[in-house]
Amino acid sequence: MSEMSEIAHAHFTAPYGPLLEALTLAQYGTTTALSPAQECVLIEADTEGLTLRSYDWETAVSVDVPAATVTRTGSSLLPLVQLKRALAAMVAGETKAAAARTTITLAGDLLITDHLTVPLDPHPVGEYTPAPMPAPIAATVDAADLHRQLQRVIPAAGTDDTLPTLTGVRMVLTAQTLTLTGTDRYRIAVADLPATPHPDHPRTATADPDPLTALPPARVMTSLSKHLKTLTGPVGIAYGTPGLTLTTDTATITVRELAGTLPDLSSMFPETVHSTLTLDRATTFRAIKKCKAMITAKGGTWHTPVTLRWDDDGRLTLAPRIGRPDEIARIKGVPIPTTTLAGTTPTSRDVHVNPRYLGDALDALAGADTITLHLRDQEEHRTNPRPLLLTAGPRPTGREFAYLLMPVRVP
């Protein structure tokens, strides 16, 4: 007797909507699968309920389907993409509301609704390689906070696979704070969010626990953040083999870490600054758009810098740096009103930056009426211009979110 007939297959019924949602999440665990079995979803039906599992050696997903009713315990291994397409075909022609309510039945290899019954192409369950068990939860964070801060930090992570360490998001858990860091060498984005230590984790009993660090790929975290966007409540964070694990009330997702370690970049952020001023975010964003459009119109590239220029009276403008030196000298930038909060108002100063990176910083601070810019005076012995520091609050340290932007050197 073949293995296919020896193993009892899963039998269950479930509404189309919750089942499709669970399969969509499980699909994150098949993105880099290198074998037909790992392109499948393992469906486990038992007395506890229905669970879908996927694992492609980079991402492991386990998701429960509380809305399902198990009619016979067992396991089935089905091609995930084929299953999703068959489900879509089952509800073709229905309204969105009617489709979500449609009862789907899986009986062995048969997919059944009131209108259709079709066989699928199961694989032997024994061909599937299960994922390692995740580490225990070390702390919990708010799902909305984690999503918001990931959206801020991920754009600063590198995309050059020749520097793989820079393509990750560094996630460091200290006593009661989760710190996210992304960098591509030209900018650094750092975000802090509150974390609640898990009462059953061994490190909870330590007064000053050692930090836990993980470096998951930014592209994977980008996909997973889409799932976080729909969640409310706590998300568990776990560190260990094979990587970082996020746990919600119905799902567990483990992401294998990148090789190498992103260094601690906290020393790049100044403890003190010489000037702290606020800029109207909407005005600055419009100025960036105008400058980028003019750069494109004049044949520039996304590398073409823009110039933050303070005149002798401390008035700030933003201008595209395009054309010959004599043409650049004739350009008048977009005025940006500022308010000095601390230190001296800058005067007679030019700072050249990449407009895309500055735009990313403004995007990251969406929702704020003003942004805070922190400047340090240029020291005589320094040949490289000092970085620009933008924060969500008035202080350069004790930040919720901070964005360090390396200026562009120009002739």
C-alpha cells in the first residue's frame, strides 16, 4: 500500500474568506522553495482544529484557521498556488460578500462547494520537510507600533546583494525596548518601540538582561509588515535558531537571519548639537517634489543632489543642483520657513543631500506637522560634511524615530 493511502487525509469545512486569508499568509513560506513539496501547504486537521504550515528554508509559517470545522483528522500536502487558484475559481461570479461566506469543504483530495466538486493534486506528506521549532517568546510589542516603525526603517536598508548584511533590519531587544535599524551606508533610520518582557522567558528574571539581536532580510520583513497592518494587539518576539519569530494570536512566522552582524550605529548619533530647528513638513515635501521634477526636466538623475541653503540672515531654501557652476549660482530655491528651538540659527551654510533620501525621511515622518532638524557646526579639520539628523521629537537622543542622512560632497 502506498504512503498516499496509508496516511489519513485532512477533512474540514471553512468559510472561503478566512481560509483564503490563512493561505495568503502561508504563501510567505513558499517564496524561495526549491522543491515541489516545499511549494505546498501542509494542512493538519486534528482535535485542536485546523493548522496550515509552510516552510521554504528562509521563512516558516504556521497559521490556525479558527473558523474551520474539522470533520476527519489527518494531514494533506497540497500545492499552495493550485489550491488558491482553485478556491478563486470556486467563487467566480459571486459578489465579494457572497464569496467570503461560501463554505469550502476539503475531503481528501476533493475540493467541494455547493456548486462544484474537483480533485486536486496532493503530494506525499512524507516528502515535506518540517520547520524547526521556534524559540520561546522573549517579549511582546504592539502590532500597530511594529508595523509603523518597520515602514519607517525598511526604506533605509540596503538593496545591494553584494553587501548582504546591509540588506537586513537589525532588531535589538533590550530590557523594555525593541530597536529597529536600517542602513545602506548613506542614511541610517532608527526606531524605538516599547516592549513588554514575557513573564515565562528566562531573561525576565534578570535585572539588566543582555540584548537579543536578530538581522532578518528587509525584503522579507516588507512582506510580513503587510500582515501586521491588519492586526491589533500584541505580537510576540522570539530570538534563536533558526531566526527571528513573530507570533500573533493565530500565526507563528519565523524568518531566517542573514549571515553577519550589522554593527551598533548608535555612536553615529550625536549627544549634543549646535542648532535645533523645526521645518513645516508639508512645505518641505512640496519643495522636494519641485526640485526632483526640475532635476528630471533638466536631464539629471536620482543621484543629482539638492541644496539646503541658509543665507546670511538665516533664511532657508531648497534648490536643485543642476547645470554648470554659473547656472547653479543663479538658481533660487524654494523658501522653507524654520523656527529655531535651541542653539544658534544657521547662516551662510550649504548642505547638499540626495533628494530621494530626504524624501524618504519626510515619508517616514508622515502624520507630523513639523519635522525637527539637528545640525552640528563643521569643524575645520574635517573634510567630510557632518550628517543631518532628523527626528520625530525635539531632542537628538531619547528618540522614538531618528533619520541620519549623509550629505553629498560636491566639487
